[in-house]
Amino acid sequence: MYSMKKASELLGIPAVTIRAWENRYGVITPSRSVGGHRQLSDKDLSRLRFLKNQIEQNGLKISEAVNLLQQSESIPPKQAAEQEEGSRSFDGLVDKLYMDLTQFNTTQADHTIDLAFALYDFEETFRHIFVPVLYRIGTDWEEGKISVSQEHFASETITRRLSALFRVFPVNPALPVVAAFCPEGERHHLGLMSFSLFLRKRGINVLYLGPDTPLRDLDKLIESQHVSFIAASVTNVRYAGKLIEWIKATTINYPHLRFLLGGAAFDRVEERLVQANVRYLSADQWDDWYNT
């Protein structure tokens, strides 16, 4: 039998993740020591190792890996369906993370985010937990319910956690190079960061330039790094015009470049670019675009 700490060390899986998988999916059934501590069996470790391998080696989401485990062990479909239904409940984590962030509780916010990543793929976490939290915080800030410092703390905390994921996903040098940025003046880049991580997870080398990037400096980067795609995000419509003009000029100099544009500003611009090398993408279109 193995303690939770020992199992975590042997498998390379954080204890918080093991507990989350146990509570949400029921993939292990630890016994209890005389002192009431969890004790995992060899079978428990085998199941956890299977899940870890499916996620890291085959790129599956935790829910997909659990389904595969259930199929391999012939767990009744009803039980699997009930567990999958339970896995889709995001509201509790949204409320918890909102409270952690607005109370400046860094430790608890990190713990809640760790739990979210343990239960869900980062794309699900971003779309169903981070986005609702940030939308709620933004709305409450506009209505005077929370302060600027609370809003900034929330954004920076989530940005920090997303940034750390860039080193997790390996790059496939055979795939195209993407330069990702927000143009000069635009500072809202969490959507762009999430899209960049979406690409990095699939092995694409993303040169993440981040917010407030001067357009005049990009020609050398495109040439020296053999960039094939430009991913740009704009939320404020006043920064969209210069970006569009830059794209028109850049297309002449670099006809091979393709542009992926996102952000709320493009829903409000007077005229969108209609060019074969320009694609507008919302978050729910990422998978369809990538698979075509």
C-alpha cells in the first residue's frame, strides 16, 4: 500500500490532482489506515499511471482518458455517464476562483486553478472557468463593485498561470511557425494567449509576443524566423484600423503569410478584410479551423 505522498512521488502526479480525479471520476478506491490516511493499492497506481500516459503521450483530455479506462475495465455505461455528467459542473469552481481572486488570496487561487487543471483540459478551463470569472470581474469593476487593484490582480494571476503552460508542450519543428501578438496599444491578451496554447498543445511553434507589440518591428521577425501565420487579437476597435492597414501592406511583401484574427473589436469594425489569406476566428471555431 502507498500513501498519497508516496504515490504522488512515484507517479509524478501532484497529490491535488490525484484527489481531484478520485473525487470527480472515482478512478481509484483508496483504503484508510488506522490513522485515517488514504492508502493506494497497486491497482490504484496502475489506473493513475494509465490516465497520466493517455494525457501526456496521446494528448487526451482527462475526461477522455477516464472514458478509455472505463471501457478497458468494462465499467457499466450508466456509471460512466453519471461520472461524465458530474465532470461538466464548472459553476462551483467559477464561484470559488472569483472569491479567491477578489480577496487577493494567492495561495487559494493557485489551489483552485490547480484543481481546475486536474479536472479539465486547459482549453475547457479557459473557456468555462477563466472566461466567466474574468467577465464577472470586469462587469463588477465597471459597476463599481470591485476595485481596479482587484481586477488587475485577477488578470495577472490567470495570465501567470497560463504563461507557465508554454514550457509544458513540446514543439514539432516540421509544423509552421506562428507569430502571436496584440498590436500597439492593445493590452488585453488572455484570449490570444489561450489560442497560442491551443496551437502549442498541437506542437506548433508559437512565437508569443504578447500585448502592445509595435507593428514596425515585425518584418525582421517574419523573415528570420520563417513565420507562416500571424495570430492577432484586438478588443478595442481603435487599434483595429492600424492592424488592418498593416496586414494589407504586409500581404504585398509576404504573400505567403496567413492571418488569424480574433477579439471583440472585429465585431464592431466598419469593414472587415475580405482576403483569402485572412480568417476571423472565435474560440468555438478553433477546432474546426485547425482540422480543415
